[in-house]
Amino acid sequence: MPVDLDLDSIRKGADELDAATELVQGLFDQFKSAVEGLGDSFGGDMIGSLLDVAHQVVMEAISECVSTNIEDLLDYANTLREMAENHENNDNEIASIFERLLAELGR
């Protein structure tokens, strides 16, 4: 049973992952801009200082999590492109081998 892969669809999926990655990055940048100024509203007393530290820690954790996910999406997109390219190269090589074999057999 032959395996029939739609390489254009695989490449399109990679492009769509790239677009989703850009969208997520844009939304996250908007989110960071919106919350950056919140640290100033906590005040300078002890409770405000604790809230500011907590805010910074949470923002660092969120940034690392989102950044890791964005990197993973980029890796997935690149892997899809490599998979399509490798499959296409393998198909072409196998077709070439069969063409040479048939030529040697006189067909």
C-alpha cells in the first residue's frame, strides 16, 4: 500500500504554524506592554514592595513559558518543512533509481 503524502499541505501547515507563532508573539508583546506599568501602582510600602516582587517573578515565569512555547512552535514548523523536503528528495531519488533500472532492463 503506497503512502501518499501531500507535501504542499505539509508545507502549508508549517507556514500556518509560523503565522500562529507571530500572532502569539504579538499578543504576548501587547500583554507585556499592558502590565509593565502595573509595578509602579503597588506603592513603596512593605506590601507594595512584596507585590512588586511577586509581579516580577510571575512575569519572568510567564515570559519563560511563552518564549519556550514560541521556540517550540518555530521548531515544529521547521521540522515540517524538513520532513516535506526529505520526503520529496527521497521520492525523487527512488524514482531515479527505478528509471535507471528500467533503462538497464531495456524498457
